[in-house]
Amino acid sequence: MAAVAAAMVALGLWQLDRYRERTAINERIAASAVAAPTQLGAVLSSPQVGGGPAPRADAAWTRVTATGVYDQAYEILARGRTVGGRVGFEVITPLRLSDGSAVLVDRGWVPPAASGAIARPEVPPAPTGQVTVIGRVHLSESRATPVERQDDTRQIRGIATGQIGRELPYPVYGAYLLLDEQTPANDARFTPVPVTMERAWQNAGYVIQWWLFAAFVVFGFCWLAHREAHQWDIRDVDLADARLPEAPVSPAV
């Protein structure tokens, strides 16, 4: 029981670390919503062919700005993306910068065609000429799959710069941007992809749960030990009574 209680305390400590980690992420998300954007190169490492190195975890959600030209020829559709309870596509377009490199920009969500949830959508064209974007750094997703070609488009399940970078003929940064603002303005047919806050409260609940379980185990052990000791006390009294000599019987007169 002591080992079980110790394991439950350790699980509670692990959930406490997860709570702190997720709370820090939520604080960065909230701060980024009102922060002035910084230059892209000040946050992300140098781009490379096939995808640059991933930034540090604390770079996620930093608000940055970049200026370049959209390269719609290498646009990627991320399918199976849910926004507002509807499944559709997020449109990822490389933004070519003046030095010849590119950063991937998630321009927003569009619904599928009427024929089905995975039917090729109507994608609003990217603006021509120079574009200035302001977006939040988004790390590559862990569930990425190789880029596929369907309906004459490049498609992917999870958004990962490494997988997408292999499709591009120029260096690309190791994270992508979730578009906040754009000059000229983004097409109104796009639905902005919402930023999802981490569920830190769940981890806080798990901390309390595991530590309550540990307390119950300790309490149960103490209760059982007390009960067992009380039963032995009763047995000792019974044995002592059994050893007492019988009183002599007086002869009848």
C-alpha cells in the first residue's frame, strides 16, 4: 500500500508539471493576442531546404511579421480540419521572402465542396504582388503524414514544415504562421483558424484526484491495521480467559 500511495503521489506531481506547462502556454497565447509583432528572423532559426530546424517550444504563439509574395503554385491543403463544428480544409501557402526563402502561412479555413467532406474546396486566390502578414508562430504538428496529391492538389493531414518543405524548391522556416492580419486584406471567404487554449484545468483536476487516491490508500492501510490490532486484542483476552483455572466445587451437604 505504501508503494501504491507513493506511485499515486508521483502521478500527481507529473500532472502538476503538465498543469504548469499548459498554463504557461495559455499565458503566452493570451499575451500574443495583444503583443506588437516582431520580425520573423528574430524568432525562427535560419530556413533550410526541406525545412529549417524547429524553434524552441517557448517560441510558439509569438506574434511576428513578414513581407513577401505568395507562391500559390506550391499551395498545400490540410484536410480533415474542424472549425466551428464543421470539417473542411486549412489553406497553407508559402510566402516567398526577399532573400529567396519562404515561410508557410495558414491563410485560413474553407469548407469542402458540396459533394462531400473531403471534396476539393474552392480556394480563394492569394493576393498578387507584395503582401505583409502578421501571424502567430505555430509549431509543426506531430501527426503529420507525407504530402499526397488528390484532385490535382497537394494535400496533407497534419501540418508539418518538414513534410511540406520537401515539396518546395527553396529554403523554408521550421514553423508556420497562423494568419492574424494581412495587407492587402485576406479574402472574406476564409474563416480564421481559432487559437485553441490548453485544458490546464483538467490536469489540475488530475492532481487532486491522484493525491486523494493516495490519501485514501494511506487511510485504508491505517484503518485495516487498527482493525487487525483490535481483533488480536480480543483474541488475547479470549485466550487469557481460557487459561483461568476452574473454581473448586463445594461438596453437597
